[in-house]
Amino acid sequence: MELLDSRQLRAFQELARNGSFTAAAKALNLTQSAVSHSIKALERSLEIVLFERLGKTVRLTRAGEALLPQADQILSRMVRAQEELKQLERPGYGRLRIGATVTISQYVLPSVLRELRESFPAFDIAVTTDDSRGLMSLVEAGEIDVAVALETSFSDSLKCETLFEDHIQMALSPLHPLASKAKVKAEDILEESFIFYNQASETFRVLENESLSSGIRLKTAMQVGSMAAIKEMAKIGMGIGLLSPWVAEHEVAQGSLVFRKLPWKNRKRRWAIHRDPRHEPQMIEEVFAGITRNVVNTLTLRTERLLEIRKAS
């Protein structure tokens, strides 16, 4: 089947509206011969007659009446598509596709997106949530422009801009026996049960590697899919939560969670903004990176101060 020609559809539309080749030609700024040729070519490609010739005027056949609303819709969509493409070329218009882990989406992005929307009100901004490895794949496939995620071995082929580093620590209820210890030893946690982030995550892999290298096997009380769930369970004593303090600023301020370091060499996790090196960055991506850096720096500094205050009190 041949695709419909937009110029032929436009001639068909004007001839249907005006009822004569003379008027249609004038509306299109073409010769009558050109309009007649377009209509004949359209009828030939569709293998159907669209107009009844009545002397100097024409009238739509049943097939022509059926085609007219479709032609109107097709041409209207084409005009709209052209207008939208022109808008993208105007300063301040465009799109940004952001990828982020669940944790970043919950604790960092709301503040970032609020500032970004104020700076780029006409941009189409979309957010995709996935784990760090999944986000790497989406960047490489060109399905997102930037990803805020942990650096992994999968990051090697991407351009990474480090945002901040953190450690996983033990989140305890204030009533937990270990909360009163200034320093937790390996023997203190052998019989404790821990609440892990889900097994498919990069965070779980980091913790598993650290525990195995230290010779300590952590008992799992539960695996959950959100840091919020880990915090709530740790607060009521269902186990020891494993997370970074910056995701628990509110709980640290309230005193509903106490943080203690794990009794082994705790490797730093490195968070970064990932981009495809083949991709030409837009200005909005640079602004996004700057805002994100400011937000996480403020968040981590506030949490560190709160932890120091709690430790001193």
C-alpha cells in the first residue's frame, strides 16, 4: 500500500472545501492543472473516485466523504508536529529524561526538580526509576539522557561525574542494646538480624562483598524494596537496618534512629551522574548536575551535623 502524499491530501482538502478547481487552486497558490493532477494521482493511488465532476464544480463521493475527516486529522497532526519541532529549537524548550535509583528519587530529586522546573518551565522533564545497573543500560540505549546512580563496573563505558560518597551503616532503634555502645564490635552482631535492601541492588552486593571479606556472615531478618521500609522496621526493633544516614535525616533529628558503623572496613559507595560519552550534553543537563550536587551536599552536611549533635548529647 502506498503512503498518502501530504500535498495530494492538501489539494483534496481544499477542493472538497471550495467545490471547484479554480477556487482550490487560488487557495493553494497553484495552477488548476496542478490541483487536477494531484487529485487524479490520489484517486489512482487509492483506486477509488473521490469527486463527482458537475461541470465547473465538483462534489464528494461517498468515498470522498469518508476520506475528508481523516485527511483533516492527518494534516492537522502534521502541522502540530511541525510546530512542536520548531518549539524545540527555541531557547528554553526541549526535554530532559532523567534516570534515578529509588533512593535518589525519594530523597534527592524532589528538591532538584523543583529548582529545575523554575529554571526551565517549558522543558518536558521525565523521570525513570530503576536500580543502578538497569539505569546504565538505559543510558547506553539512549532511552534516558542522565542517570543518578551508584558507580559500578557497568559504569566504565559511560561518562561519570562523581556527586558524593557515603557508607552503609547500622540503623538502630534507640532502645536496641547496641545503641548504647559507642563502637560496635564484630562479636556484638553475630546473633543480630539485619534488614537489607533488595537482593538485586548494588547496595546489597556491596554489603555482601564486605561481610564475606571480613569473615562475618550477617543474618537476614528481611529484604525490602525501599529505604523508608527499612527505617520503619528498624525503628520498631524488627532488626538492624542497613542504610546510609543521609536517607534518615528526619529520623536522626527526631532521635528515632541511632546510627553505628559496621565492624569492618566499610568501603565507600560512590554516587555519580552517568551520561553517554557519545551524547552532546544540553545546557539543562549541566544545570541539573549543579543543582543535584548542591542538594546532596546540603543534605549530607545537615545529616552529619545532626549525628555529631546526637553523639555529643
